Amino acid sequence: MARVTCKQFILDFLADYLDAQLGPEVVADLERHLAICPPCVAYMNTYKRTRELVGRTVPTEMPQEMKAILRKFLLEQLAKEKS
Amino acid sequence: METEADLQLVERVRTGDAAALETLMDRYASRIYRLAHGITRNEADAEEVVQDVFLTVFRKIHSFEGRAALGSWIYRVATNTALIKRRGKRAEIEVSLDSQLPSFLSDGHRAGDPAFILADWSRTPETDLLSRETREILHRAIDALPDRYRTVLVLRDVEGLSNEEVAEVVGESLAAVKSRLHRARMVLREELTRRLGPPLGRAD
């Protein structure tokens, strides 16, 4: 049973904790810390939310017209290279 | 990703099979575009990357030895092509991110204004978080990340590759990738918290 500081939680453990990559003893130590540390809970919640937002707002879909242009371009290139 | 089937597809495309090209495009074009746009941050470059990647796949498929999955190889080509395009556009000065990361007191507590330390905007309604303003903030913060940080962020948190897959694509150690990824997210979190968290103590 080890005491965890906020610095350790945030810098060393948080990412692996959220990815469920840590063993049960470490997890217990971290959750013991979270139980008494509102700032770390806030940090964890907002860190998680940041990841989700990145996943939702960053992806840019390929415009349909671009697909048509790409198809045409590739067919032309392939024809060129065959001849 | 079905490597065997995909390899056959590529061979068929090389012989001029338009239907095979269509299938290959269906499988990869959108994903490559999304990744390329995530890295280069502009449409024109992303379009060129997709074209370059497809051509490279057709030309170099014979040198693909099947050691890694085809999908991994394509991701690697796409990532490298996008980074080269990006590097050609801006002089990349590797900015130290340290000032944008959380700092800590000697007792291990986070340093800073108490309201900021406790700020938890994670329950803010979706409509607000996905508002144009918030998206702009996030986009600008992502643009400002050094390329290699944005790259791992896009590969992991947008494309959904595992940490191990990201490491394989960028050709670096798992530890280096995890560290960079975590730092990228921390920087973005700080920026979002500055903008979305409760107002700081002083009146502006």
C-alpha cells in the first residue's frame, strides 16, 4: 500500500489507469488517492473528456467530390504506368 | 484488416481492375484522408497525401514483405507522407511544451489558482462542448502542437490505434509514444480548462 502524490497520479499513472493497464494493487493505491483528492478527480475527468472531444471534433471526412477526383487520377496514373 | 484479401486487391488494381480500385478506395481512402488531415491540418495537402499513398502502395507493393500487417504499412506511409508535406510548409521550431503542462509544488500537489485546480467542466452539456467556439479553441490548440505530438494524438485518439500500433507506425519506442501522447493531451486539457473552467479570481 503506497501513498500517491498528485504529481505521480497525473504524470506517471493517469494514462495507464484510464487504459486499464495497471495491476490491482496500483489501482487500489490510485483510487485511495482519488477518494481524498478532488483536484485529481477534476483533472482525470477533464483529461478523459479532452480525449473524447479530440476523437469527436478532429476527424474530417473526405469530401465526396474528392473521391471522384481521386478515382479519376488513380485510373489515369495506372493507365500511364501500364503503357 | 484483411491483409491477404487486400494484397490480392492491390495486384488486381495494378492490372487495371477498376472494381478492385473501387474496393480499395472504399477501405482506405477515407481513413487515410482523415489521418492526413489530422496531421497536415488542411484539405489540399490531405488530398495530395491520399493520392501519394495510393500510388506508393501500387508501386511498392512488391517490396512489402508482409512482416507487418498491410494496414500498418499503409498507415506508416500515410503518416510519413503527411509529415513531410507539413514540414515543407512551416519551419518547425520544436517548442518546449513545459510551460503548457501542469506544474507541481514540492509536496506533490498541483500548483495554481484553486478555482483552476478544481475546475471540472467534464459534465458541461454536449451542446456547449461541441459548440463552434469550443471546437475552434480545440482546433487551434491542436494546430499549435508540434507535429510529432499531433501525429500520435491523431493516430491514437482519432484513428483508435492501440499504443503499440502507434509505436509501430511511427517507428519509435512504446515509452516514447506514450509519453508524447500523454503530454499532448495534457496540453490540450490545460487550454480547454483555461477557456471552459470557472473564471479565475481576478477581474479582467
